[in-house]
Amino acid sequence: MRPTDLALFSLRTVSSQKLRSSLTTLGLVIGIAAVVILTSIGRGLHRFVLAEFTQFGTHLASVTPGKKTTFGLSGATISTVRPLSIADAIGLSKLESIAAAVPVVQGNARIEAGQKQRRTNVLGVGASVPEVWKIKTAQGRFLPSGESNTPRAFAVLGHQLAAQLFNQANPLGQRIRIGNDRFRVIGVMEKKGQMLGFDMDDTIYIPAAKALELFDRESLMQIDLLYKSNNSAASVVKAIKKTLIARHGLEDFSIITQNQMLEKMDSILSILTLAVAALGSISLLVGAVGILTIMTIAVSERISEIGLQRALGANRQTIFWLFLSEALALSTAGGIAGVATGIVAIKAIDAAIPALPVQLAWSYIGAAFIAAIIIGAISGVAPAMKAARLEPLEALRTE
């Protein structure tokens, strides 16, 4: 029998039993739809998290105080924490490979503007924030440069904070109180949104030296560095280490580059996406059992038909391929319906819950579809072999 005739015969057999075929493929449809939905949500979260990490630009490195050193004995770990100073940030900014440096101190304080007051995030930073963090001012200007050690009491408001404190009034030049100190507003930042739960619009920016005084801290929380694109991350880390060791006398700090963070996050999120795909694939086993059961019943119901085909000249191989192609037709139909159902469900979820990041993971969708066809082939082998082994005379006697 020609392959085209074999395929047409199988499709006619499957379509003649619409209800049975639909129920048989239901397990595969649910399984593949589950894979499509779960992996699309996983891929969407993957993209969202990586976008959150890269929204401040690329070619970034961060230096934090403290270095853990292990001496080879279980539990023999000491933590040597020494202050990171504004002078360290200035020293790093002068490196040939560094384009800009931002000292960072973070805290929370009460902000007063006239009769209004509220608590909000306070970031003590340097003048290079717009360049390093890729955020611009919507009104006025950012903190002036050249005032690292003895800065003036200037403040820049996040977009949302400015609206809450001053409504429609122009905040530029206004005096506000942060804790017990008075500051003059010189700028308002553009809308930036949230970064991993940290609302950049509900934030006030003041000079790092003022923030150290305000929060009574000795050390910066970190120093963010923007390195030039023609330098590798490894060479930048080496230069940073050399400079800080020369200043501190030992390696009492930690350095992490954006590339390292992205690689770790990408690895973790890829594993999570694979895990949810495996979880959804469990439903495919239900589809395999369904196809195996129905094909086994079909062989039992069609013994006389098989005997007639053998008597008319069909060999064992032809009978085998007839039943195997029916199983493949069922699994292919289930795979197509499952993919379509999953895509429609993802489009519906995206429309109903815009805040939930979703992205169709075509590699996983293709793998699930191929898996469905393979499952159909494997499930159909045993019934097809049983049908092929039937003797013509014995089969014709059976009614």
C-alpha cells in the first residue's frame, strides 16, 4: 500500500469515530496545552526579570564592602568588613577603563514639604547617576559634580514623590526637610517605574556624603561602576581589585559584574522553565495510556476486518503500518489541537492579566508536539504488532 493511501485510510478510520477519537486525544490536548501555558509563563517571567536587570544599562559592575575568606577548616570563615568610602569611588572613577562611578547609600526617612509629609526611600548617590543608571531628569537638573566630600544640601525628587508632595506646583527651588536636615529641590526625575520591587519614582536622591550623615553610617552600601564597552569584564574586575587593594591593603571587598548576575539569573530561570515544562509533560502520559487503550480495543473489535484484509493479500507489514498510522493520526491531531488550545489560552491570559508577563516558548512548544507524535508511535506499536500477528483463517472465524 502506498504511503498516501495508508495516510488517507488512517484519517478516514479516525474521522469515522469522532467521539472516540476526541476522547482518546483529550489527554494529549490537555498535556500539550499545559506545557504551552506553563512554559510561556516561565519564559515571560524569564524575559521580565532579565529586562529588570538590564533597564539600568549594560557594562555595569558593583563593589560591596566585606570579603569572606575560608581557611580550609569546616566553619573557619571570618568576615572582614571595612568601609567603602567616597574616596574609593573617586579613585575608581579615575581608572582608564571606568566611564563613571556612583557611590550608593540607601535608607528610609520622613520627608516634609510644607504641611505634607511621608516616609520614602532615600538614595545617597553621586552626580553620575543619569549616565550610569540610564535615568534622566524631567525638570531641573541632577546633583552637581565636584561636590563629593562637602556637598551642598540639594535634593532631586522621583516623579511620583514630586507629585505627592507638591501636586501641580513647581517643586524646583522649594525647601524640604529630610529627617532633621533641610534640602533644596533642584530637579525631578522622569518616570522609571519599579526595579525588582523597588519603586524608583517614589524615591528622593541626595548627595552620598549627606546620606552617610543622615543615616549615621561609616561605609557606602556599594559603588556602581560603568565601564567602557571596549573593555572586558575580566580586565575591569582586575583593575578594580588592584586599585582597592592598594587603598585598603587587602582584598576586603566583593565585586560582581552585570554579566555574572545575568548569567546566574539566566541559568536559574532556564532551569525553572524546564521544570514547569516537565511538570506539564506528565499529562502527556495520560494521552499515551489513552491511545494505547483505544488502539488495543480497536484491534479486538476489528479482528474479522484484519482477517479479510489478510485474505485479500495484505501482508503482516501492511497490517502493522495500518494500525500504527492510526495511532500517529490520533497523536498528530491531539498535538495540533493541544498547541492551538495553549496558544489561545496564552492570548486570553495576556489580554485578561496584562501585568503577568507571558511569551510563547516556541522551542518547548515544538518539543511538546514532537513528543506527542513519538508517544503516539510508541503507544501504537504494541496493538499494531498484535494485529499483524493474527492468522487470516483464525481472524475470519472471529465475529
